[in-house]
Amino acid sequence: MNNPWLDISLSDYESHMSLPTVDQEVMTATEFSRIVSQFTPESVAVIGCAGGNGFDAIPASTRRVVGVDINKSYVARAAERYEKRIPGIEFHRADVQSDPLSFDPVELIYASLVFEYVSLPETLENLARVCLPGGHLVTLLQQPSTTMTALTPSPYTSIQSLSQIMRLVPPSECAEYAASAGFTLESEKRVTIKSGKSFLVQIYRKQEHSSPGQG
Ligand SMILES: C[S@@+](CC[C@H](N)C(=O)[O-])C[C@H]1O[C@@H](n2cnc3c(N)ncnc32)[C@H](O)[C@@H]1O
């Protein structure tokens, strides 16, 4: 099976995310902005960066910015939008659960609404290899709702193909796999948007010294 993300146009994805009934685009960008203000990292990697949602908030003090996405047309569009505006930005097309990530380790990794589509153990091991010791991984996970479907219905019907691979990840499961990859959970907070959907932001710290087998 082809990964359904490869067959969804960026325009469909971005239009879907900004629909009033979905309304997640601003929320994920706002959380990213809070995180970069909190950590003021010298280097940051955004995993599943799509078209660069939230990149406007990256401060000039962040000298290296890496965007990673499985869809090459998404990274190409993000590059068009941000290469001139953010010095030291680089983009990589990669499947984070299976492809080696070919960039130098960063202080902060932001993975928002992407763990729902990947195998966690492989992905977390991969991310551990590109996170500096003492650096942070921040995840944003969609939480189950008793009243709403995981994928909000919308006129952008291509989005519904994601139901083949989407799985809401229990935060405790994420924390377990993260711990095996060398990330310690430091804090978490719930964010609820107008539609009633909730999300959990988890902040992990990468251990200073790796154990054998850990990135
Ligand atoms: C729901 S969107 C989230 C976009 C952005 N992080 C945000 O919060 O606004 C998920 C993104 O992850 C990317 N993605 C999904 N699976 C991936 C994988 N295995 N490797 C890399 N990127 C992936 C998709 O192409 C898409 O751009």
C-alpha cells in the first residue's frame, strides 16, 4: 500500500486543516510558537512539516532549522515559502519510521500530529539519533473524542484516505516507547479547541548519555 500522505495535495491538506470545523492549523502553529519561545533552541527539526505551518514563529536566534516530511511536494512548497526568509533552513524528504535522517542532531524536535501515522518504536529510535543529549522532543497527539470522529468530515475527500493508517496514540504508549529510545517525559498539557477536540502536548528530554543500543 502506498502511504496515503503521498496522494494528498498540500492544498487539500491545508484547506482541510483551516476549515472552521477542523480549525487545527492555528492551534499547532501556536503550540510550536510557545515551544520555541520556551526553549529558544539554536537548532530545531520539525517532523511532518507539511508546508511549513508555524515556521513564521521561528526566532532569528535559531540558527539551524530542519523540515522533514514524507511528501516531496510538501517539502518543495515549504522550501519555496521559507528558504529566503529563514537563513540556515534545510528540508529533507524522508519517511521518519524507516529512512535514515541525514542531518546533524538538533536541540529541539517538534512532532505535531504525525505520530498518528507512523510506527512509534522505529520512529522514536530514529528521532533519538538526531536529538542532541539534553535536547528536547515535543509531541502533539490527538486525543480520542466521544462525540467526534478522528478525521473530521470535509469537502476535501482525499483526507479520508488517511483512515487506512491513522491511529490515535495513547500518551502512555508514546511515553513508553520514548523512554526506550532515551527520552524522559518532563511535562504534558492538554489543549482543547473550539470544536471540542483535545490534544496532548508532551515534552521529553533526551538523556545526556546513551545506553548501548540507544541513539
Ligand atoms: C497531520 S499533518 C501535520 C502537519 C504539521 N505537523 C502540523 O501540525 O500542522 C502530518 C504530516 O506528517 C507527514 N507525515 C506522515 N507520515 C510521515 C512519515 N512516515 N514520515 C515523514 N512525514 C510524515 C505528512 O505528510 C503531513 O505533512
